[in-house]
Amino acid sequence: MTDTLATWLYAVTAAPEDGTPPQGLTGVADEPVRLVEGAGLAAVVGSVPLADFDEDALRGHLEDLEWLERTARAHHRVINGAARHGQVIPLRFATLYHDDDRVRAMLRERREDFTDTLRRVAGRTEWGVKAYVDPRSFLPDPDESEDEGSPGTAYLMRRRAQRQDQETAHLRATERAEEIHSSLAALAVATAAHPPQDSALAAYEGWMVLNNSYLVPDDLTEDFTALVRALGERYPAVTLEVSGPWPPYSFTAPPKPAGDAQPEEKPS
């Protein structure tokens, strides 16, 4: 490594027997992806120009949405590519070290944590499930509403009835989402709940009432995806969307570099 380069980390995995890195992968700076080994582990890394990825440069880049989207896609592309060769621990976007020696030191220091995490997620894969509803499908029936909503009722009373109907609809939709989650969680060894995505960014209508990740044993993959389909048929008022398989993004904690990561800001 020279002083003009820094080491960008993508993931940690068990050191391969032959020491061969994933082939054909390029990273956030179009650099070839390689391995840095230590303590029986391997960090999937790339060498990036420090001038483009130091703290000041990254601070500016993180305000550039086009750059951020392109670079984040490249980061996750490497993680997904590495995961095809074995279980990985995905590392947080913009985890940087000054040189490979410091990466090796980090692997030695975090050996127990990384080894335990790899053991915990071995033979398991992350699946994402989102649920969308049209609020109108969960509104109370007309005969469930009070007379305050009938013609001739005062404006404030009508507004109160509308708010109550919306609250009832949201409660019913949330309860249905909890039922779906409970069924899916029975096939998973761990779950992670995420906040609903912004409808403008995710391009959906109505309410997103479920946005969860499930760590599923690989031998239950078919059962899990079949259950998602069956739940969609059982609850036609709910649209279910399943994605995966993914590396276990939601079930591995990123390392905390000992003062050597370049920015503290991370994209959401």
C-alpha cells in the first residue's frame, strides 16, 4: 500500500484454503477486489484513492445522491458476489482503513466476534418480506360507524368520525401484519424489524405495514417462500413482497475500527 491509497472493507469471511479472492469483482472505485487474511479470517477489500475517499472527500460525496447510489450499489454488489463463495459478514458502507496491516490487526482483535457471528449465520440466509395494504380495505363497515358520520352531522363530528375510522383501519392492518409476521417467524431463527420505507422513494401506494428481515435456515427456504405465497392467498387485502436470498445484513454487527475508519457518517 502507498500513502495515496486506503483500504475499503466490504465483508469478512473465513479464510479460504487456497487464498483465492472472488474472481471478476470490482469495487467502489472500479478496483479489483482482493483478500487480506489474518487470524483464520479474510477481509474482502479493495484499494481506493485516498484523495477521493478521505474524510473531507466522503463528506462531500455523501451529499451527492447520484454518487451515493452508484457507490452503495457497487459496495453491495461486492458483498453479494463474495457471498456466492461462502458465508460473509457484510461490513458497513464506507468502512476504511489506512493500510492492510491495520486490517489484519482488526481481524486479530475481533477474531472471536467474527468467528462467533460466522458460526451463528452458517447455513442460514436473510429474506426480506414487505406487506402493503390499501387503507380502504380495513375501514369499518358503514353500520359499524356512529351516526355522527351521517348527512347533516356537524363538520367537527364528521372529522372526528373520519379520524376514528382511519385509526381503526390502521389497527386492523397492523394486527393482520402481526399475524403474518408470527407465521413467518416460526420458520426463522431470528427476525429484524425495519421502519416502513418512504412511499415516495419506494414507489408504493397505501400503507407499508410490514418491513421485516428473517434469518432462515437454508433447508427451510422452500417452506418459507411457499408460506409467503400461502399467506398472500389467505389475506387478499394484503400484498406481500418477498426478496432474497441475501447475505445476513440485518443479523451481523459491523466492527468498530479503532480510530481508523475515515468518516463517521454512514448512509442509511
